[in-house]
Amino acid sequence: MSSSSCVVHVALLPSAGMGHLTPFLRLAAMLCHHHCHVTLITPKPTVSNAESMLLSKFFSAFPQVNQLNLHLLPSSSGTANADPFFLQFDAIRRSCHLLHPLLSSLSPPLASFVYDMTLISPVLPVATAIGVPHYILFTSSASMFCFFSCFPNAAESICDSDGFDIPGFSYVSKSWIPPQLLDINAIFRKLFLEDSPKVTKLDGVFLNTFEEVESKTLKALNAGELVKDLPPVHALGPFVPCYEFEGLCETGEPLKWLDEQPDGSVLYVCFGSRTALESNQIREIGDGLLRSGFRFLWVMKGNKVDTEDEEKRLEGVLGIELVEKIIKENKGMVVKEWVDQRQILDHSAVGGFFSHCGWNSVMEAAFYGVPILGWPLAGDQKINAEFVVSNGGFGTWKKDWGWEGERLVRGEEIGDAIKELMSNESFFAKAEQVKMVARKAISIGGSSEINLHKLIEEWKKSQ
Ligand SMILES: *[C@@H]1O[C@H](CO)[C@@H](O)[C@H](O)[C@H]1NC(C)=O
């Protein structure tokens, strides 16, 4: 047993953005805890400070993890106004062929290779040439994966019809579908169409979800009801924040403030690492928070990418009157830095989460048992928000608020929605139930833990 041939060596390749990097690092930590040898491929340079910081924390917490730099070729579409995350993502796709010599010389040889859902087409030839079992980590729900895997066949009919049916899930109305997928000129649609038919070439798909909350959907996928020859889909979640590298000692202030608030009294407000709302919308949110009468901890992002963050003063965004009111009523705290969401959601004072419903946030809220008021702004987030309502019942969302910037959502509407969430006991009860199930899934003998264990045993046998 002591020979290195028994060690399973797994390589992981994340893509751009905290929403993709974070689940990869959590998966890496899980594999380390299961005594795998892990190589983490890091595309260089990284796109944001938040990402570089998280990576360096990860490597100090897990010195046994082998870091392999992928030096990126320049992106093809270097227009000044392009989204930096998109450019990074494009650069990663264009650089994947450089992986071949890097991966084939690894020792011990790889037993498994897990890469980001957005890298299927460029990585597939490399993984096939090396001959290693390979998987994507799909960083969303099983329902969204249904949509992804059926998309090429359904694309035309979706454009013409008013929605889409997902087994074990609500009917997905057309307005919930990521707008970029309906726009026939959008690059993401082209990538979806190019990558999705290739899922049958993978050895499997990993999801940050758990069987208990998406059982019908997972069954339908694994029974081949949606796509013929689909490889096994493995639910391995919820991926939990990992105290070894995600603890931030610097978040003292918000936590100190939370310590002084009564249990379940505070609404935590955060629209993700990538959302920077228009100032007039931010002011309406501030107004809505005050109108609700509930305490709040609001994490506000002024800019999309923190490397360019000019220190905008809070008064500049919120207006001096609103800031003074918040201070006077002493009911809220507004912070502008990246916070340790784990410690906030885990805090007994927090009784609700006003969220954009990024999938990682939804899974974290499930794990910590915090009810959600969803305000889906982009991408898969409406489908994620509906998951909260229909697959757990631990929250609500307003279907008529639209995508980011579609319309100005008024403070009055926001205040009412907050009251609806925070004063309804049934959401707390449901959140508590989901939390129990989520914790069971990842403990020893739980559904997700068994799924991961089985995979590792398979890799051991096949090497
Ligand atoms: C509380 O929420 C549930 C949905 O979970 C809903 O059916 C019920 O009507 C709500 N109760 C009140 C008083 O709003």
C-alpha cells in the first residue's frame, strides 16, 4: 500500500472567475482529504486580485498540491471594452493545446483529469491523446446541466417556443433562459453549441449538487432519457467553504457587528463577485433595505474587476442622505471588500440572504440553512432561483424584476420582498431541513461522499 502506484493522481483545470475557481479549489481540497495526489493547473496571469489571493492561500494551506502554471497566449479579441473575464476565458481556451507536454510528463502518471465546463472543445483532444479518464466540473445545477446537454437539439425550438421542460424541475419559461443563449450572434451561444454535443465524449460529469435535492433530474440524466450515450453524472456536493484556505482574518468588522445583533435578525445582501449594479439601482436597494425595517449587512461591489477598483466613496454611490440614515438608524452595515461569506452565512445573527443566486451561493445557503430572497441578474441565475423555490422551498424570488438593468426595481418593491422573506417562518423551517440533508450528503456514508469514494476507487483500479 505504501508504493506510489497506489496514489491516485488527479489534475484540475479551472477557468476564469471566482465562481469557477472556488468550486475547483474546494474539489481539490476534498480530493486531498481523500488522499489523492492533486495537481492544480493555474492559468497565468490571473485575471483578478481576488483570484490570485485565493490561489496563494490555497497553496499555503495545501503545500502537498502540485502547482502547474499554464502560461496563456494573448487573447484574440483584445478590444478595450471587452469584459476582462471573457478575454481571460478566451485566452485559456486558446492555450489549452499547451497542456499536452505538461500533463504527459507528470509523475506519477495521471489517473484522472477534471476541467472546467467551458473548456470541453479545446481540452478534449489533449485528454484523448494522453489517454486519461477525463471529466468536466459543471459549476451549476443538474437542471442547468440538462439544459446544457440538450441545447443543440433544442436550440431552434426554444427560440420559437415559450419555454423548455426539464425533468424533475419546473417548466423553464423562455425569459429564464440566459439571454446570451437566445441571441444567435452571441459568442456564448456558439460555444454552447460547439461544446455541448461533445459531452458524450467525456468519462463523466461532476456536479456541485446533491442527490436529495435533484433526484428526479439526476435520474433522468443517468437513465439516458435526455441525451443518448451521456456519460455518468456524479453529484458530489454541496461543495463547502474550506476553512483551511477560505478563512479571512480581516473580516473582523462585519463579524464584530454581527455578534451584537439578535439571532436571525440580519439580512445578508450580496450580488456576487462579478456584479456591479448601476448607481440608481444601488440607491433603490439602499432605500428598500431601510424601508423593510430589518437589519442588514450589505456587501457592495463598485466594479466588476477589483484590479481596477478606484476607491469610490460610499457617499458617492449611495448619496449622503441614505448613508446618514443608515448610520442614524444603526440598522445596517455596508462593506465594499470581498468578505468571508462562509463566516457570515454561518453566523447565528443572519436570518436571510438577498442573493443573485449564483450557484455557489445557493449551495452555500443550503449548507448553512439560510433562506434566500433571489434576484437573479444574469446567466443561469433564474434557473437557480427557481431551484430554491421548487427543490427546497427555502426562499422566494420575484419573477417580474427582470435581468440586470432590464428595469429599475423600486425600493418599495424591494422592501416588500424583504419583509415577505424575513417574516415568514416557513422559509426558515425549510432552510433548516435542506441544511440537514446537505450535511448528511457530504458526511461519511452520505450520497455525495459515496459517489466521490466510488470514483477514486475506479481510478485506483484503472491505473
Ligand atoms: C410563507 O411562505 C410560504 C411558501 O413557503 C407560503 O405558502 C405562505 O403563504 C407564506 N406565508 C405568509 C404568511 O406569507
